[in-house]
Amino acid sequence: MIGRRALLRGAAEAAAAAALGSGLVARAFAASGQPPEWSNWSGSVRFTPAEKTAPTTLAEVRAAVRRAAAAGRSVRAIGSGHSFVPLCETNGLQLVTSRLRGIESIDVKK
């Protein structure tokens, strides 16, 4: 039997995946010229970053961090947005990690 919390979390993840996959977030950003407001799951933390990206590869992460550094912006990585405190809040680059999957490589010498 699936619990209420697991059901709600699954529904939210499916909706977010559908929005990202359909380009809904990208179209909203393109129309306004600014990333959409971000909020944590409860709505107690809300802000609008200067830039937002959701990379799918390590190369995209590197490129985003380099762009932010060149623009003098800070970088804040976010996960599920489940925090009650403003750990994810930034006026720089918001790097969404939810589209990154798996370990690409391990350097055992480091």
C-alpha cells in the first residue's frame, strides 16, 4: 500500500518532469526574459534568481558555472526544495540538479 506522502511526492515529481519535458518552464522564461519565481514545497521561501539552468550533463554544469563566474554571479545548487530555510535562495545562478542522473566516472586517485 502506498502512503499519502509518497503518492503526493510522486504526483509532484511527475508534474515537474512533464513541465520540463514539455518545455513549459522554458517557454515561460522566454516570454518574460526572466526565470520564474522559485519556492520551496511549503511556499515559505520564495525568490527569483537572475538565471536558472537545469543541466543534464557534467559538461552543461561546467559551462553554466563558467558563465556565472564570467558574469560575477554566485551559483547555488538546489535539489528537491524541501528545506524550511532559505538555503537555495540566490540572486545569481540557480543550478537545478534534478535532471542529473547517475555517476559518470570515479577518479580513485583523488
